[in-house]
Amino acid sequence: MQTYGTLVVAVVGVIVAAIAGIIAYRVGRKQSKDEGAVLRAEAERTLTEAQAKARELLVQNKDEVLKLRETADREIKERRLEVQREEERQLRRRTEIESQREKLEQREKRANQRQAQLDKLATDIEKLQKERLTALERIAAMTREEARNELLNAVREETRNDMARVIRETEALTRETAEQRARSIVLETIQRVATDTVAEKTVSSVELPNEDVKGRIIGRNGRNIQAFEQAAGVDVIVDDTPDTVTISCFDPVRREIARRGLEVLVRDGRIHPQRIEKTLEDAKREVERIMWDEGERATVEAGVPNLPTEIIKTMGRLKYRTSYGQNQLFHAVESARIAGLLASELKADVKICKAAGFLHDIGKALDRENEGTHVQLGVELLKRQNINPKVIHCVESHHHDVPQETIEAVIVEISDAISGSRPGARRETLESYVKRIRQLEDTARTFPGVAESFAVQAGREVRIIVKPEQMDDLACIQLSRDIAKRIEESMEYPGQIKVTVVRETRAVEYAK
């Protein structure tokens, strides 16, 4: 600080000297004394101002020096306080460490004392065991080895009994707890899905605008209704029910195609055999489109996105497939939901369970046109579409065709059972009826020359369409007898079944 003040004074002195030199120089050059006096007065005034400014700078310098000194003193004081606090913390830490070390030494001392006591007890126990063995040998007149074996056998038997009792109690408690937990999970899952019961029927009704339309549906000598029933494979019932015609068929797809086709014919008013065939073809394409839309909607509802196109198309066919009266597409969605909820409760793979629950009965959309069980057909289709092997395993094992190896497979089986066995979900009588109708049609198709076979009149009649180029009229008579005999031998049914063989030859020519 003093060096800085000295430097300021020196600078001021230099300035004053420079000013004095300038003045002296100017004075020397002046020729008159008056001009010299004026210059000297000016020099003195300048010198006075310079000295005043120097004093002012010195005062400012002293103020700054004082401020710097105060700042330095304050920083030194704060640093000393920090050092003091750090020393106090270190002192407390050393004190705590010393205290902990003393506690550890005391604990180690107690542990050593306890170990010594344990060693003494072990020595005493060993001594007592030896004395006991000696007493046993003396009382029982047995050797040491014999006494030890006897004692070990007694202890082993007692321990076995105790273990068996504990195991039984544990198993009983575990079984009771597991059953309660399982009931809770299943009940909660069923409550969360809470879906309505879906029952299917085997007849459809078509409303007519008036009674006159019935005559056009029947046609001259029954030509129109016969053509319609033959082309659609259904049974059309025209009775006394006002403004209504009933379509009966066990195959819901054929029944839906026939219903839509008949509605179009009624609205159009043009009912003749050629128009009937074209309308039914259009209705078939419309039903196929509806099945595709339903397949897409079901994948969204089930929470199983990104399925291949072929899988979605096949699943849509289940809209018109029933099992024990339960709609199979609805059953697939419901099973997927139940499987997902059970998987979340049991910490299993939710995505695998949902996908497998949704696809487990996909083979039922194929079992009417292909040989094999619905499980086999479904697994083959899923493998061709490169579905996850874990999902395929769940589908393949849900009826125990193969052993179940994962918890997801068990969950899919449970969800299938819950959806199918809840009250009102299925009707055994309907399934038995469908099986009988299917067997009736399949029996007729096994004969050579048969093009199509349709079971109508609720299974009381089977109509067989033969290939006219392969069979003549006499062969049709013999075929009807053979089919009737085969039905009698292979099927059980109430009443009687009418076998009708239809051979039709068509000649078509176009006028140009």
C-alpha cells in the first residue's frame, strides 16, 4: 500500500517538474518582464492546482488502502473461523471413532467370553454324552456302537414322525390358501370381463312386404323354391306365419348367405332360377367381406394386433361357427380377455396368453373342409404363418394333445374352460344336433359321383346333388338305396331320414 502512495507522489512531482520546465522555457523566451511576471503567476497557479490534486489523490489512495485492509482483515477472520470449525469437526470425528473403537473392543471382549462359555458348554455336553453312553452300555448291556445305533434310530423315527406331521399341516394350509387365492383370481377375472351370454339358433326369418311374395318365392310348380334350396343348401319353410318365410340350416354360413340372398330377391321382385344363382353368389361374397371385417374387429377387441392377413380372414369365419350353441368368434375374444387378466394376476406373459387365448380354436374355422381335429388344423395354419412358437404350444396343448410345458399354456386352458363352461354359454343339445347333421352330410359325400349334399328339414332329409356326366337315372336310384343303408348302419337318429338324389342336366346356348 505504501509503495502505491509513493508512486502517486512521484508521478505528481514529475508532472509539476514538467510544468515548471515548460514555464521556465517560455519565460526565457519572453523579452519583457511583464510577460515573465504573468507567466510566473500562471506557473505558480498551475503548481498550486497540481499540488491540490496530488493531495486529493493521496487522500483517495489512503481511503482505498483502508478499504482493502478491512476486506483483507474480514477474509482472514472468516478463514480462521472455517479452520476453527473444521478443527472442531475433526475433533468430534476422532471422538466418535474412539467411542466406536471402545464399543467394538467391548463387543469383542464379550464375544470372546461367550465363545469361551460355548466351548465350556460343548466340553460339558460331550462329557455328559460320554457318561450317558457309558450308563446306557452298563444298563442295557450293549456296546457303544449298538447304543448309538439304537439312539439314532429312535431319534430318526421321532424326527420322521414330526416331519410328516409338519408336512401334512403345511400341505393342508398351502392347499387351503391356494384354493382361496385361485377362487379369488378366477372370480375377479370373470367379474372384470362380465360379458353377456351368446346363444345361436339354427333358423333365420325373412320378413316379406305382403303375402303375395310367398307365391313368387315358390314359383310355378315349386320351381323357384326348389332352385333356391338346391343352390343355397338350405330348407325354406313357407307356412301360415304372416309375412314371414323361415330359412332352416345347421350351417350358419349357408343360412346367412341364403337369408341375405332371399332378402335381395324379395326387394328386387325378380325371382327365377338364373336370378337366384347370381344373387346367392353376390350374397356369398358379401358374407365373406363381413367375415373379414368381423375378424379385424375381433383382433382389436381381444387386444391382439398385427396378425397376418390369413389369420384374420380365418378368424372372421368363426363369426358363423358355433360350438355347443356358443358363437366361436365371441368365445375367442372372451377367452383372450380372460387369459390376459389371469396372466396379469399370475405374473405370466400377458401378450402370449392373449394371442393364444384368441387363436386356440382357429382350427374350428377349417375342420368342415379339411381332415383332422381343430387343434391339428389350427397348429398347422399358425406354423405356416410363422406365429410365435410359445403361442403355438399353448394352442397345441389346450386339449392336452401334447404336455403343457409353460404357465401360459395352463392359463389358456383355464380361460377356454371358463368361457365355455359358465352358465348359459353352451347348449349340449345343439352341439349334438350339429354333429348329427354334419355326419349325415359327410356320409353322403363319401359315395363316388356325389357333387354336394345338404341336410334339410332339421336333419329329417338329406338332398344329394350328383354329377350328371358320371351317373345315369338308374345309378341315382341305386345310390339313394346305398346311402340310406349306410345311414342306417352308421348313425343313430330319431324317426326316419328321407334320402333324395337329384340329377340335373342343363343345356346352355347363347343367341348372337
